[in-house]
Amino acid sequence: MRNAFSILLLAVAAMSIGTVSAQKIALEAPKGFDQPTAGNATGRIDSIRYASKTVGTVRKALVYTPPGYSKKQKYPVLYLLHGIGGDEKEWLKGGRPQVILDNLYAAGKLKPMLVVMPNGRAMPDDRAVGNIYGPDKVAAFANFEKDLLTDLIPYVEKTYPVLRNRESRALAGLSMGGGQSLNFGLGNLDAFAWVGGFSSAPNTKQPEQLVPDVAKAKKQLRLLWISCGDQDGLLPISQRTHDYLYEHRVPHVYYLEAGGHDFKVWKNGLYMFSQFLFKPVDVAALPSYTVLGTPAATNVRNAKYPQILPDNRALFRLKAPGVLQAQLDLGRKYDLVKDSTGTWTVTTDTLSRGLHYYSLVLDGLPIADPASDTFYGMGRMASGIEIPGRGTSFYALKDVPHGEVRERRFFSKVTNSWRRFFVYTPPGYDANTAARYPVLYLLHGGGEDETGWAKQGKADLILDNLIAEKKAKPMLVVMLDGNLGGPGGLAGFNEGTLQRFENELKQTVLPLVESSYRAAAGAPNRALAGLSMGGLQTLYAGLKNTDLFAALGVFSSGFFANNPALSDPQYAFMKANAGTINTNLKQLWLSMGGPADIAYANNKAMRARMDELGIKYVYSEYPGGHTWPVWRHDLYLFAQGLF
């Protein structure tokens, strides 16, 4: 499954501004883009005054008219806003917009337009003096919305030969002005079709308020642009907006570049954004317009790479001057390219959502990436990169009460060794000492261990969110180690290894949990579930002990269709005990990751046998193959039906 924006191109009609062929736009301004070029025709900047009924005064603004400006022609308009410490002259003083635009016109890259630079502080004394963060001045920036719509725009459209439809108006700004642009532009789509926020400030509304009507935004927006420097402390404002837009499939540009909260970034923002305006837009290409990506959530502290680009390609970078050959092993191998500083770089194809294990292969030696977190997967410690995806908010870190994941070591008489499990205790567990909780025993897959659900699976966040939404009952979740010696994985699977797991579960784990934690006893308060290898363990131990468990969850698993020596005795047991199984189990929940799941055929064959034997079950299918996004979703659904 690919995570590039799977959005149909917006229908771009021939607008009244005229049709201009879409052109390929560079990803970054070239050197000298903000310097005057000899011989270029130049535009003109004039100062205007307009009566503001909103403020009750006459206010000032600057207007840039393009080279060759003629009153016989009608123009679209870009309204360009300043930051909290500036005024109508901030862009002129710090950004040289007239030079940037003159150069773009000379290169044939702009649709002729007027650019209006107003004072966004709508109050009688609108100078940037005194406490610029004072509540009266902050309120004045919000009040500018009315001034803009009811005073300034009517004045411009009465005074200048401009087009008066929403498709011919754009709104953009830097910092505080970026927040205003997103707030006012997205809040008035009947007035603006082109909206841009450069390093948008904390005045920016929450995404749910910015775009409450997703369908309307998709239909009416010609372009939504969000950009920021990678060292800007306000980057999270842009990131949260992008995340929401991505989740809801609202076409937009999310543009990141090297830089902080400064005009280097904002000038480049104007250079890039202005080239899109008032032309047909190739929506499918929008995710490609960025210089940098976002550091992966799985990076170690302060690591900039790997980065995830808006279309979910990943950019890897490693400085290793002494290495002769470097590859990225992400299931598929990519060759890295070395530059003159000894830095190796590669950009992958678009990656599917969820966690991907990977290694760096340096001169033939697979190693973990020092910039990334590591996970026990594939039978060893491996680096991992988390790729964002839609429909994943159920395991997002949210402002809800949180439980804890605790580690417990124990000695197993079955394996004659020290072992451990992890326990999720729900919010309020320590405060409410009288309460007793049902228990879900949760198993990992082959090549993983007891850390799988606690780390890769995000089980705690899934339960936190479900409990907060009252979709699941508070419960303990015991995350076990299903590795009990031998070769491990599916190669070591036989009746003996399955029985060893059953014995440890019954003889050691259940008694320990119920004596050490406030666990409610009895089958109605116990559930057992697992993925892949853990699904087989669940089938074996669960179906044989329905007096101990009232619910079983089998994720991406099934008895082997090509191993009758193991599978036939299990079906014989089901046939002999179908009545007991159906009576005792409140839920036998089987799930798969669709036809791409490597266990799909085994599960399908097993379901057919269960149908013949009269075993009752519930089946769920969620696309994604044999991967953690599928199993996270399995836990999300399965937990809602427990206890």
C-alpha cells in the first residue's frame, strides 16, 4: 500500500484570469534570486491610504504593481502579511519582495498580479511599539480579518483594475501573518482560493478549526501552502496542520527547508509560493515540493535523519568517509551515494505506513543506524523507521490519562531460566487500590520478543485512547515472551514447543499475574491473543483451555495447511470439543492483513475447516499485509469487545 497522496486531480477550469500552462517549478530559490538584475523591467511600490470602518481610522498599506502594469488589464491580487513585530513595511525592509518578483517576471515564471502589503495590526495606533505581545495588540491581529474583508479588499477592488472573484485572490504571510493567512484564508474560502502560511505562529487555529469542512476545502482551494524552517521553534505549528491535512486528504504543499524563523526562509517561501498562483495546479505533484523532510518519530534524540518526505519517501544520510560501499537494507536494498565530505545519502521510494525494520550495510557488514531507535525484530536488534499513515490516530499520543508499562522478571520452572514479561496497568491503577481488573495476555510474532507489543505495537497508547473514549474497559495487558528455546520462529514449531508455551502460561504466568497484580480471576476476566507465531500459540493453548479464557484473538495466523502432522491433531480436538469451545468462548476473533498477508492462505484454509467442524468465530480483514499497522488495528478492534 503506498502512502503518496492518492487524490484525484482537482478540476481546474479555465478561470477568468486566463489559462496559463502549468510549469515545472524548482524546489528552491537559486542564488541571487533576491538581488537586482541589470536590465530587468521593474515593478512599482506605492503607498495607499484607505478608510477603515472596522478601526475607525485611515489606515496605510503598500501596493506592488508588476512590470508593464496597465490600467486596461485586470489583475489577480496577493495580500501579503507581516509578522508580530512588523508593519506594512516589514516585507519591503527585510524581504525585498519587489526584487524577487521582478526577477521572476523576467524569467517568465509569474502570472502578472498585484501584491498588497497591509498593516495586520488593526487598531488606531498600529505601530509596532511598546509591548508587541500585549493582549490589545494580539487582539488587533485577529480584528484585522474584518478590516481586510470589509475595508481593504473593497478599497483595492474599487481603486485598481483587479479581478473580483475568489479564484483571483491569494492570502499569505510570515509568522503572525502566516497564522492570520491560514485563519482568515481557510475561514473565508468564499473570498480566497490561494492560501499560504510561512512559519505560521501560535495564533494559528487548531487544524480542526481551520478546516472543519474537509469536503468544502478540497473543492474550493486552488492551493494551500505551508512552509517552515527545520530549525524554527514554531515548526510544530506547521507540522500539526500538515498532519491533519494529510489525514483528511486535503491537497497541500508541506515545504520544509534549512533555516530558522527568519527572512531567509520567508523570502524563499514567497519565491516558491508566488510561482503557483493563478495557474492550473497539478495536485498530484504537490507532495514533491519540499527541500527537506520531517525527522522520523523513531529517530534518536536530536537526530535529523532519516527524514520522511510528504509523499512518504524516506531520506537517509550517514557520514562515514572511510567506508567504500554503503547500502540501505529495507527489505529492498538501496545504494547510497557518497559526496566529497564523506556523507552517504539515499532517498527511497514511497514507503507503506507503519514500522519498517532496516539496516545499514557498510562494506558488506549490516549494522544498526546510530541515528535511529532499535527494535528486537527479525531475530536480532534492528533499526526501525515509523512511516506515518492515515487512520492511525487510535495509537497517537494524546492528552488523555495514561497507564504504565511495567517490567516483571520471573523464574520459569518450565524453561529452567529467568524470563520476563511486560504489564500494562490502566490509568488510575495505583490510585484505586480496591479495583480489580480483567487481563488480556498478548503474544508477539516470530523473530520478536516480549518488547514487541510494548514498543513496536504501541499497545499502551491503543488502550489509553480506547479507555479514555470509553470504547474499552480498563484492563491489564500482559505481554509475554513466546520464545521458549529451540531454533525459534516457525522453523521450531511443533507440538512440543506449543505445549511448552501452554505449560508456562498455565503453571507460571497466570498464577504469578493473579498473585502480583490486582487481576480479576476466572475465565470471564481472561483473554488470550497473539500475532503470527503468537496466533498459533493462542490457537493451541486457548482452544485447549476454554475453561481459562473466554476470548481468543488470532491475528495474521492459522494452523499450517501444509503441515498435517501438526494441524490434524488440532482439528481432531476441535471436532471432539466443538460444543465446549462454542459454549465457553464469548469470542473467537480471527483477523488478517488481506491477501498480501503471508499467513492469508493458512488462515483461509483454517476457517474452511472450522466451518466444517461448526466452530463459531468472527472474522476481520484490514489491508496491510503481515505488518504492525495491521496488528495495531487488530488490537484496537479486539480490545473493544472484551470483558
